[in-house]
Amino acid sequence: MKTVENPAKNFEVSNLSPLKFLNSKKKKKKEKKKKKKKKKQKKKEKEKEKEREKEREKDKQREKEKEKEKEKEKEKRKKKKKEKERIRI
């Protein structure tokens, strides 16, 4: 085994030619980048899903509010109708 001197790290290489060593190093670097990119993409996807969930919740809340408003309107109509009935009588 050879020891390769690198200012950042000292590490051992097992009988690899310098070219193969560099290629393997590049490969590892590419794989690392891919993993990082994948991780970042997953994180973005999670964030998007959270946003969608928030939107769904807001929509549900809006629907509830609309329903309440409709109920209030119905009650008002009923009251007006009753008032008209009283006035007639």
C-alpha cells in the first residue's frame, strides 16, 4: 500500500495507478454530489407538500366560513319571514 500525501489529508491507496485513483476520486465526488442533490430535492418536495397541506387547511377553513355564512343567511331569512307573519296577524 502506498501513502499519498495530500495537504488536506493523508490516506492510503492500494496499488492503484494515479490515473485510476483520480478517476475513482472523481467518481466518488460525483456520487457525493448526486446524493446531495437528491437530498436537496427531497427536502424541496417535503416543503412543497407542507405548503400544499397548508393550502388544503386554508381551503377547508374557507369552506367552513362559507357554510357558517350560509347558515346565518338562512336564519336571517327565517326571522324576516316570521316578522312578516307577525305583521300580517
